[in-house]
Amino acid sequence: MKIATWNVNSLKVRLPHVLDWLALNQPDVLCLQETKLQDENFPIAEIAEAGYQTLYSGQKTYNGVALLSRQSGNELITAIPGLEDPQKRVLGAIYNDVRVICIYVPNGEHVTSEKYQYKLKWLAALKDWVRDMLSEHRKLVLLGDFNIAPEECDVHDAKLWEGQVLFSLPEREAFRDVLNLGLTDSFRLFEQPEKSYTWWDYRMMAFRRNMGLRIDHILLSNDLAKTCTACVIDKGTRRLERPSDHAPVMVELAACGLEEPYPENRFPSSPANCQVTSEQVSGFAGNAESASTENYSEGS
DNA sequence: ATGGCTTAACAATTAAGA
């Protein structure tokens, strides 16, 4: 089973990319964020032609989440129970026996803004809800745009981002609290390329300079983590014409059986952080590649 | 000097993203 997440930053603009990506990658479930579509405008027919069913929860202009899937989903959820929130940021469904929860966490704007408080409140409500969900579902996937880079190695320049929204300690602690409920950051189950990110600013030639953050995540319950055989970021989409500023992330779960042996490249006891990787790269700080990226300037 | 782009709304600017 392949499950993926992608913040498309307008499904209207990105529909061709999404259709191409589905055909190429054949996920069983693709979770989308920032569809920016009202439900009556959702492109059901085009996606059906590609062989995918659709569930969606959208609004005008902002936010909006969707689930594209081969099989139909059950037990739809469109909000965090008990959280007063008019913004469409949550969509859950069960596929086979896997509880999938697609989320678009508030951005937060700035640590001094009211939106940041909304973000923290939203994350606290998420934690309470996921705790309940985990008690009901042994196989649970929580994935989407978390708008949080959990560890230093998830940020191109940790000094620059220290204390800033997306990397501030309170939100990283909130992320950690969710993990501590019994979830695993699937990306860190495997050896990964250094400086792996899922988002790059449209400005400042950030993608070309790999000035990115890893803020899109796929978290797995213990039972599912044991079946996970891969987690990859597809940077290729960021090189397309009119790209989303986010790249898709996808996990592969073994078809069945919790007794599958770990794949060989996996770190079975690795915590959901990047200590191994950051030690590996510590000797390369300020290397030639990063030095060459310092030359960006329009002069004057 | 701390921006630079992209999107949606709406019709020249504003809000928002991250």
C-alpha cells in the first residue's frame, strides 16, 4: 500500500501535475492540502478518468484538503472533534483497515502573531484527538503539511531559522508531543539523502540553492511502522513548470503482516529524529557547495 | 535594506502563504 501527501498550493493550477504524478507513482491514497477550491468546483471527473475516487473538504480561496484513492474510503471525518475551526484543514477516512488522517496545520505567520497562537491551540487539539484515535485504530497514518520542521537537520540553516515560525521550540515540542503518543516519523526510519526538504520558498531561488525545510510528514502508528518499507520525497515536482512550493512525500507499507522483517537499509531502533544524519554531515559545514550558494545577489 | 514569488480575489491592490 502506497500513501502520499502533497501540498499543491491550488489544485486548479496544479491539476495537470497531480494527474501526471498519480499515473507515474500509482499511490493507493494521495492526500492533498491547499486545494483552494470550493467543493462544487472540485475536479471529480478529471481525477476519476485517472482512476481515482475523491473525498474533499474545501472552502473559497484558502486551505482545503482532499483524499484521492483507488478504493473508496469509509468513516469520513472533516474536523477535529471539539475544536471550533471554520477553516478546512482536516480530512480522515479508512482505507482497508488503515485510518488515514490528512491535515493542513496552520502556518502561524510569525511567533508574535495571533495566528501562531491559533497554530499552537490547533496542535494541542490535534494531540488530544490523535490520542483517542490511536486507542481505536492500531493502523493509523497521520500525514500532511505540518508546517513544522522537527529537527535541526530538517532546516537548511538552523541558525537562521532559530526561534522563527516553522522551527520555533513550542511548535517543535507540539510535534514531539504528537509523536510521543505512539507515532513514528516514517522518513527517519530510513537512511536519507543529506539536506532533504519538502518545501522551498518561491523567492530567492530557494530551490536551486536547496534552501528548504522538511515540514511535510507521514507519521505511522507502531503497527504500521513495522510494515513500512520506504519513505521518499519527490523533489522532481519542484522542477516542473509552475510548481507547487511543496514536494510530495510517499510511504510504502508492506501489503500485510506485522511479522515482516525489517528491510536492510532501515534503522530499527532509530528515534524519530536525525542524530545519525547530523553527525554524518557535521564535518561538512560550510563546504564548497554551500559556499557557492552564497553568491546570490542582485548587486548594489 | 531583511526583499526577492505565487495564488485568489478582483479589476489595482490586498491577503496569505512559509
